[in-house]
Amino acid sequence: MTNAQKIYLYIFFIFAIAYIGALPFQPYPGNFVIKEIPDIALAILALTAVIGLRGKLLFVALLFSAAGGVALELEAGKYFIFGLVFFLLAHVMYIVTFSRDLKAQKSRIPVVVLLVIYGLIMAFVLRPGLKEMALPVYFYLVVITTMGIFAALRASKSKLVLYGAISFIVSDSILAINKFLVPIPASDYLIMITYYLAQFLIVYGFVRSD
């Protein structure tokens, strides 16, 4: 990475820590701006540091993530369905990105099986609280599980991208359980820590491989 590209990483960490540290003071004016600066910083890093189409796809995925994060933040989750759609599009972009390095590997089959089992368990666990949101949430669950599977099947020595995908699944699982089932203590912290970790690991995994 160049010095300029490292600056985007510094911006990511500074604003991610600032947003998490300020969670007890929410809502405050402009909190969604601070929340999404880390995504935008990583998007620019991906665009400038990851070669070819993969960098552009990551850039778009992170912009969709930023839009989703803003939608979830506005008016106490009033635009949750819009946030769901934006994050779904982000995962589709991640799937397309990961598919460019796809290679069937027997050693990764157990990971794929575990991801599928986890997705099925989440669908079963969430079912009582979903009601009219069942169809969009199940569809989202299929897409994010597919994203994790494609991350697992990437032909890469580094597992950072896979760890990032798993962290994303964990983050969304906490969010879904907290919203549709039962309140989770310190859920805001758990969601944002695993979310920022996911985005960082995915982007940095690609930056390192390039």
C-alpha cells in the first residue's frame, strides 16, 4: 500500500472507534455521517489498491453498505426495509467479486456445510418473530449465506476474506435476533464491532493479495 492508501485505513479506524465510543450518546446530529465514513474510506481504499474489476466491485459493495447503514440509522429504523435492500445489493456485489476467484476445494467443504446449517438454524430461530417480514428476511438470509459460501470457496491462501464474511454473518445475526426475537445486551456494540471488522477483513484481504 502507498502512504496515501494507508491514510484511508487510518480514517477507517479513527471513525469506527469514534462511532462505537459515541454509541451511549445516540441519537445526536450527524451520527449517520460518522457511522458511514469508515465504509467510504474502505471503498476508496479498495478502488485504489485492488487491481482491476475486483476493486471496482468492492467499491460498489461498500457504497451500498454505507447507504444501508444510513437507512437503518434514520428515524429509529423506520427505513429498515430500505436498509435491508441496500445490504442485500452489497452482498450480491460481494458474491460477484468472490466468484472471480472461485475454485472448488475439498478442504473448504466442511465450512460450506457449516454455513448452510447455520443459515437453516437462523431461519428456524427467527421464524416466530418475523411475521410479514418473513419473506424478505429469508431471502436476505439466503443471499448472505451464499456470500459466505463464495468467500469460503475463493482460491486464496489468505483466509481474511472468509473471516470477514463470517463476521458479517455474525453481525447480521445479532441484529436480526435483537430486532425480531429478543433484546441482546450491548447489541449495538456487538453489531458494530463485528460489522466494521467484517468490512475491514474483506477489503484488507483483497489488498494483501494484490
